[in-house]
Amino acid sequence: MPPSDKLGELLVREKMISLQQLQKAQDEARKTGERAGEILVRDGHLPEQRYLEFLQKIHNTPAIDLKEQEIDPEIIKLIPKELAQKHCVCPINRAGGSIVVAMADPHNLNAIDDIKFLTGYAVEVILATEAAIKAAITKYYGGGNGTATDSAGEYGAIMDAFKEEGVEFVEGADDSENIGDMQKASEAAPIVRLVNAVLIDAIDKTASDIHTETYEKEFRIRLRIDGELYTVLKPPYKIRQAVVSRLKIMANLDIAERRIPQDGRIKIRLKDGREMDFRVSVLPCNYGEKVVMRLLDKGNLQLDMTKLGFEKEQLDQFRAAIEMPYGMVLVTGPTGSGKTTTLYSALSELNKSTVNIMTAEDPVEYNIEGLNQIQMHDEIGLTFASALRSFLRQDPNVILVGEIRDLETAEIAVKAALTGQLVVSTLHTNDAPSSITRLVNMGIEPFLVASSLNLIQAQRLVRKACVQCKKPVKVEVDEMVSLGMKREEAEKAQPMKGEGCEKCGGTGYKGRLGLYEILPITEDVRNAIVSGLSDIEIKHVAVQRGMKTLRQSALSKLAAGITTVEEVVGVTLADE
């Protein structure tokens, strides 16, 4: 392709413009990055149709007047908006294994390669002016820039954000497809680029998980951001096995084994020197293997308890419980409610050279200096119960048990709490009082439960309204009262809601905060446990003594404009 200056000289030679007009257009092009020819057309010095005929002659490529063309919406869907904007291209038609694309620069090989890779079609180029293509993009794609839920459009954003030198892999198809071919395909440059781009995009968006999923006719990639899953990419269906194989190779898994689940770990090093771990789980499904990767970013691990969402009184109660020399502190809640972060932040405060801290975890998610962390291996007999027995011979001050799952583990944890160690652990229950019933149902005597417990904390995570775009929103006082807020508080409350912006990806939410229900085991609560009261009755006693429920904790954050009504209703249940 002749350089832009050469094209300008040809235009002058053909007496289509004057030298002065060319020089002025070139000066503006250097400032704005536009093409000189497009500036000349825009300023009225060069008729658009004549300029298009000139380009057709120079490039020896057929041209099209997009103003006269109606394009099928199904054809438009073949190329995402961001890719069309990035390369200034517009799909026109499809014939057999080829897609016809209008381009202002028919020699833009990067654009042609990206379109080939994304669509799987050969690319036939047809000329159009840049102005006409931009007008067509606006007409067919609309004027916005897409949102976090724009499944196809995220491709361009991912590839724009990715830089080949930005990440380094740190080593640690059909059923009839040849394994050697699968490995070769998985290591092809476009597949490596795509996988790396998705990993980097997940890190940039502070996602907690990446899901790759294969269905009968669709292959999609989703990210879990602030607890919600968003589709970010639907790659060509034919590359599904190559992508999965690439991930399995990175996780040091067997790419030939597609019948049983596999678990592994990927470690990558970013350009800034940070290392990032991904915990990988591969599960055979109906139409292929589903891969879920949990991002383990130690740099984002919040160990400062003052920033987790505790209210002052709650934080004081929790700190008082973990600073006791012995006893048991339980953190309870469903998967993904932030229990691990709470436990690590508690251990971080206790982590001193004078304290021996032992942890039994499954898995060890973060390596914390100063903690003696043990990974459980049930297949060789290293269970929570066996690890706890060994811990008691290791002169511990503080013991963390990843989860109390059975009677044996519960009995040893209670014994340790009663004989001079501080034990912190988790349970899967809906609220704090239910944890007492769970321990008793496991077989622990009520008087032992009452004697060993210091505190139980239930928690959830609630999405925060984006600080960049949140605005006051009208919520009726009666509606807030119906949710459980006191009327005087509802009258003073100022609820907020995010409108959606670039920072939050159009969702209106950015980041999460903890909701906490703190149940200190006071004398009244101990008497209630020993008396065999139900969890509902114990909750009633605790609320009378000032315990704030999960719903009340959420309403406090609603009144302060931190979260929204939708989150309060979606994350917490009405109080009994």
C-alpha cells in the first residue's frame, strides 16, 4: 500500500486537490491521527465518491458505497462492535467459508488476522471510506460502548488490554481427536494469546473465578465479578478443545484424560513482577469439559479487619474473642461469603514471633509467612481430624481448622479449646445460632459446646454501589420499614444506586463488603445452650442482648448509601 504521503501526492498529481489543501490536511492528520484523505473529504475539498473511486484504482480492490447498502443483522453479529471500531471495519456479507468485510485500509493484516481468528471464516476485503464505515458502525451497532454483559463485544476489549509481553507462564475437539493434534492446537499462537488474554482480563477486572463452558452448539467464557457471573466471550466453537487443552497443559494435567475430574494449579508472572495463582478444576460434562479457575491474588487479600465491613462494636467483640488465650471462634456462612478472608485477617493480627500458629486447610489458598500451614490429603489419611491430633503435639497457641465437617473433628477441636488453645474454624450454617444446633446434632454435648465457644460469627458479602456513578434514589420509608429498618432510621436514610459507568462496567456496583452477625457466648447464651433451647430461641435471647442480625447489618449499609435495596433483599432473609 502506498504510504499516506504518497497517496496525497497522487491526489495532487491527479489534480483532485491543491498542494495547499494537502499540506493543511497532513498537518491536521499528524495532530489527530486521522487519515489526510478522510480529512479532505470531511472538509469538502474532495468528493467522497471520487475519493472512493481513486482508492479503488490505487489498491486494485473493489469498492462499495455503504450508504446504498442494507446489511443483514445476522451478518453484523459475526464481528463484535469493539473489533469493528478498533480496526474500522464492517461485515457486509457471508458466502460459504468466507466473510466479506468493508475496510478503509485493505492492507491491514492485523485486522484481517483478528477477523479470521474470531469468526473462523476466510476474509474477502472490499473498500469503503473511513467516514462511511464509521457511520455504518453507528447505524448497525449503536452509539454506546457496550457493558460488562455484552458477551460478544468484550473480545475487542480483552485483546486490546492484552500485551504479548505482559504475562509469562510459570511452569509448575472431538472424542476421536488425536491427542498429539490437540496438544499442537492448544499451543498454536492464537490459542495461547486468547488464553493469556482471558487470564489478564480476569485479573484486570478483579474477578474471583473464570468459567469456560461447552454446550451443544456454544462455547462461552464467564467471569465472576463481585459475586455475579458475566459472559465476557463466546469464542468460535471449533477451538473449544484447544482452549481446554491449553489450560490443562498450564495446570500440568493430563490432556488425554477427559472422563474424570482433575485439579491443578497455574502460576503466571505479570510484567510488573507480580505472581498470580489460579486454582484449576476440570469437570467432564455432557458436551465437553468445564474448567473453573479460582484467582488467588495475595496482593488483593484484605488482612486489615477495619476494612472488611465490621461496625465498631462488632469489630471490638470479634477482636476480644480472638485475643482470648483459649476457646473456640466459629465463622459461618455459605461458600463465597468471605470466611477465608476473615480467618486470615484474624490470624494476621495474632501472627507474632511469640505465637505458634498451626493451620489445617483444604486447600491452602494463600501462603502467609509465620503460619505453619498444612494441606489436607484425605486419600493418604491426612484429614482435619488427624492433623488436629498432630497439632496438639506441636505446642500450638492458635489452631485454624479449615472446616468442622464431622464429629471426630468437632470433638478434637472442642478438646483443644478446653485445654489451652485458641481454635478458629468454619461451619456451613445460615446464621450464628444455627451453628450451636449443628454442633449438638453432630454429637457434642451441649455443656461442652457452651464451655468451649467464645463467639460465633455469621457473614455474607454484599455488593457496594459504585462510588463513581452512584446517585441518591427514592425509596419509600414504608418499604424500608417493611424490610426491618426502624422508622426513625428510615426517615433519615439516604439510599443510593449506581447508574452504571466505565469503572463498574455498566453494572452500578464495584467491590463487596461484609455483613456480620456476631454472637458472643455470654452467660445468658451459655445457659440457653445448656438448657437445650432451639436456635430460634437462642437467637431471641441474643437479639435481646443487642445482637445485630445479618438483615440489620445490611440495612445499616443501605441507610448509609453503601449498598442497594436489591442487594439487601437478595443477600439476606427477613429476621424471624
